[in-house]
Amino acid sequence: MKCKKCNAEAMDHCDYCEKHAGLTGPLRSYILSFEPLEESRSRHAASEVSNLRDEIAITRALVEQRLNLISNNSELLAACGQVNSLLLTIEKLVQSCVKTEEKLGALLSKTAVVELATDMVTILSEELKAIEGYEAIVDRVGMRVMELVKNKGN
């Protein structure tokens, strides 16, 4: 049998090939035949860091689909519980993903970023020491870097 979206061979017990069933891109863990979910998953899944990202993407797609079903105030009120539950699920998944990435070293803590910035300023100081008045330059650069680190949310 052929895929419903292209002329490639469809997988067993599925109307789609591997690509259109979602087995080659983000969310490979899911075979999605509902077209709006397939379209929205690529917007929500930016990378393939872990399966948690897949779960986050699919949950965001579900929130989007649920919100798109609302056409009046009554439906909005009726959907609040479901949407709230999905949003809480996303929050928990994101927290788990962040913790996992921190454990894998993919994210730096604020302290690690400050230490990195300090080390970079030290390197800059060592490299510029042959220039007259380098201390003032290093001080200005250091202050600017530390201000950037301070102003970034974490």
C-alpha cells in the first residue's frame, strides 16, 4: 500500500511511510496520522535532545488543538480544566527536561556562567597585558560581561 501523502511504501498497519508517520523526524516515538498534530509537532519540537522534548512537543500540540476547538465563551469555560491540566503537564515535563539536561551538562547554572565569564576576563587580561592601559580595557569588558550575565534570566 502507498503512503497517503507521497508515493513511498506505507508501513505495515499504517497509512503512511516512515517519514510521514513521524519516525524520521522529531517525535519519532509517535505515529501520528491526524494531520494537524503532524503539522504542529515540527513547530514545537526544536531539537532531539531527549524523549522528554517529544512529550513536551506533543503536549503543546494537544493544547493548541484543544484551544482551536473553542468557538465561544461557554466552550472556553468548559475547556479550562483540560487546558490547565495539559499546561501543568508541560510544566512538569519542562522541569524534568531541564534537570536531565543539567545532569548531562547541556545547561550551565548561573554560578557556572559567572565562573566562565570570570575566566574569560582573566584570559583577556593575560592576552592584553602587553598593551599600555590594558587594565582599564579589561575592567570595562569585565563589567559589561558581568552585567550581561546578571541580566540574563536563569
